[in-house]
Amino acid sequence: MNFALTITILLLAGYRLRSERGGVLPFREAFLSTWLIIVIAGAISTVYSILQYNVLSPELPAQIQEAIINQTATMLQNFGADDETIDETVAQLEAENSFSINNLLMSFFYTSILGGAVLAAIIALIVKKNPTPEFR
């Protein structure tokens, strides 16, 4: 649902920009404007997450991590995994800190900057419209 909403907003923004420019929008402008929207939204989300997990609710990451570990262990048990496999997986999960500032920034880089560039290129291909040559 979130992804569909994101696509819809980006398409609407692209079509609106094209409309404002007289029905013409080169790929480069469509790409850059769409990618900029994605990067700004990702930056805002990342800053909020850093504040949320480190200032506002520093206990929240541990609670989320505990819930992830419990659900994973339960799922592995339901699939019939042996105790050694479950213990190894739980140990790996306990060693990870998905909510550290470094991991949040890396997530921003891979998701918003790199993944956003791919998504922006796809959206730009959809909304671009080159000027039609006039014949005399």
C-alpha cells in the first residue's frame, strides 16, 4: 500500500510538472525532479527515525528487536528447524542493531539514493514527453 501510494504521488507530480511546462517534459528533467522528491522524503524519514530511536524512544529498538527475534524463532520452530539452527539464528539477530545511526544512514543511501534513482528513472520514462517536431 505504501509503495502504491508513493508511485501514485510521483506520477501525479510528474504529470503536473509536465502540464506546467506546456505538455513537454524531457526525460532528464522528469528524472531529476522525481529523484529529488524521493531523496528529500527519504532524508526526512531518516532524520525522524534517528530522532525517534535515539532521542524520543531509545527503548523502542530493543522492543522491536525482541519481537523480531521471538517471531523468527517461532517461525523456525513451525518449519521444524532444529534447536541448533534456531539458536544460531537468534544469536545472529541479537548481534545486529538495525536501528543504529550508521545502519539507518546506510538504509537511506541504498533505498532512497540508489533505489530512488531506479524508481525515478521508471517514473521519468512514463511521464516524459518530448516536443513534437513541426512540419512546414
